[in-house]
Amino acid sequence: MRVNFTVNGRPQEADDVWEGESLLYVLRERMGLPGSKNACEQGECGSCTVRLDGVPVCACLVAAGQAEGRDVVTVEGLADYAKQRAEHGGCGTGACGTPGGTSLQDAQQWQAKPLDSQTGEGGELSPIQQAFIDAGAVQCGFCTPGLLVAADEMLERNPSPSDADIREALSGNLCRCTGYEKIMDAVRLAAARQSETAPSQGA
Ligand code: FES
Ligand code: FES
């Protein structure tokens, strides 16, 4: 079957999709977007987290056919998504009329560009990605894409999260390296920076 959907704000189609194929497989193997990681394939680790119509989901548990006509945001499109949201107050997907999005080619190349954590040179980063680097929340990095997508979504709907809110939002994302404290620091840092740059209420 053919699946038509939006990936990172741009219309895409995947052909010859098998009925049992997962959204994760389509993204990684057909679209060439390996940012969403494949670890457990059972919905247990969260390393494959993407947004489907704005909601964080485990892409390994979503049948590709379920994505028909829907908006998917992956870690490769997170920087542009966050930029659109900050500049236009839009949803970041283009579905609300806000222009933008990340082309498939740019998304594929973003993944290929090595990021220099000292100079920041490489792929453009969203605030949550920068916070993870600044807080030292990335070790092997395998869990990081899923954590970034989940944390970004939480900060979108809850700009001032408590530690309990952060733990709850990231409870489906397992990390085998960091012990989670640096990850908590990163999300707190992103929230603090977001509140510094957010327009004040009633202004
Ligand atoms: S690979 Fe999808 S939850 Fe682990
Ligand atoms: S940084 Fe290695 S699993 Fe999280």
C-alpha cells in the first residue's frame, strides 16, 4: 500500500508498505531518517518516540498505515519545529497554516552532519537539544532522540514543569547511561531559558 503523510512539515509518500510495517521502519528504512532509534520494538524504551499529530508515540508500535494523512515530527525536524513555534506561535507542522518544515533531504543531511559540542557547528539545534548538550545529558546518545521529542512536547504544553512533571513526561523513555540526573538538569535548563525568552503575560 501507499502511505501519504506529513513528515517534519512536508508531504511525503511511502510506496509498497507492508500492512504489518511499523511507522519506525518506514521512517528509518524508507525515508532515510535514522534519528528515531530502534531498540526494543515493544514500546518499552521510548527511543523511537516521534510526534503523531502532536502526541508523542512509540513509532515502533504505530502501524505505518495509521499515519495516513497525519503529521509526524521526528528528531531531525525538531529544530525547525521549535523555531516555527517560537516565531509564529504555530504548531510547527504547517498544519495550522504556519509555513516551514524540514525537507527530507535536509533532514537526512542533518543526521549526517557531525555536531561539534564545543563550537556548536553542525546541524541546527532546538533549545532542548542545546540544553541536553550544555547539561551534559548525552552519553552514548541512543536514548537521546526519544527523550528530546518527549521533553520538547512537555515544554510546549507545560512551560514551567515541576520535577514530578518532568519525570512523568519522560517516564516512558529509558536511559542506560546517565542515571537521569543530567537529563533532569537539561529539561530544567531548557524550561528556565524558555521562560526567560517568553513574552510576558499581558504584554
Ligand atoms: S524501540 Fe520503540 S519503544 Fe523501544
Ligand atoms: S545516553 Fe546512553 S542510553 Fe541514554
